[in-house]
Amino acid sequence: MKILLGGLLVLSLALNIFLWTRLSSLRDQLQFAQASASEIDELRRQNEELQAKRRSAPDSGNADERELARLRNEVGQLRKQTGEVARLRAQAAEAAQLRSQLAAATQHLARAESDLAGAVKLSPEELQQAKNEAQSVACVNNLKQIGLAARLWANDHNDVFPPDIISMKDELNSPKILFCPADATVVRVTEWSQLDPSAISYRFLNPNGSETDPTKPLTTCPIHGHVGLSDGSVQRR
């Protein structure tokens, strides 16, 4: 557990550094985009004023013509930057998302540090007790998934449960569910083709049964003594 929490702490710190660097870069680009957009707006305003002046005084002279040409040239150049401004604005939105991720990573880091501090204080007996509790909870979850798979199988077979666990492999996500986390005698496999039925940790107690008696045991774990009932619930020992 100490190694796991230590690794989580390192990963969280690395994520924080990456997000902070990325956020700083995007913040600089956003400031440049905002400055460019303001300059474009100012030149457009000046151009509109000059156009209005020209319409009111068509013979204002060459100075106004030169000024207008200069402004048109500058506006044309800045218009080329419009695409870049749009891209930077999109990056600004990404920066907002990164801020959110950074906040979440910071909270995650704080929790990891708290867990690590707590783990350091645990005695070997307390660590073993925590491990046993985690395995027991995982075992209950396995039995619930097997119970759900049996009910799904029954829905397609006239409300009758399968004759064995292997028959409902299509309703189970993985053969890993069939192994109790505390079972140290088996070799856990990830493919159904590799599964030895005799290695399954759990016992199937209601083959070809039904839900007519929801309290009838459906499965059990010989290690923990948990019992899965025919209604899909699990009685924890």
C-alpha cells in the first residue's frame, strides 16, 4: 500500500507540474490574443472615422488619402491575424479546462497525501486487516455480479437459472469475477478459453432454479462465507 500510495503521489505531482506549465503558456498566448483583438478594434474604429470624414469632405486632399491607405494596409495585415486570434481564444478555453483539471488533481494529491500519511502510521496487523476488508468487499461485489448474470440468463431462458456458472459466461464481463480476491490457491485467467472450471472460487447452489424463492441461496464464497441469494442480493458474513 505504501508503494502504491507513493507512486500515486509522484504521478499527481508530475500531473500538477505539467498542467501548471501548460496553463502558464496558454495564459501568455491569451494575453497576446486580447492585445491583438484590441488593436484590430481600434484600427477599425479609426478607419470608420476616416471613411465618414471622407464622405463628408470628398476633396480633403492627399493627406487623408495617404492616411486611409496606411490604415487599410494595417487593417489588412491584422485581419490575417484573425485566424490566430481565434485559435488562441480556443486555447483560452482549453486553459479554463486545464484549470479545472489542475484543481481536481490538487484535491486528488491532497487525498493521496492524507492516505499515505495514514498508511505510514498503520501497524502490520492494521495493514493486513485493511487488506482483508478490501478483499471481502471485492468478493461481495463479485457475488452480486454473478447473481445479476444469472437473472439476465434466466430472462432469456423461461425464468430458469443456468445449470452452472460457465453457462452464463456471455452475461459476465470477465472470468476474473469468478475468483475470490482472497483465494491464493488459484491461477487467475483473463480469457474464458483459459478457464479451468474446477478452479472457480465460488459455488453455484441453485442450478436450474428460479427466483420464485428469492431468499434461496444462489452462490457462496467458501473463504469468506458470503452468500448470494436468488434475488441478486448478497448476505455478508
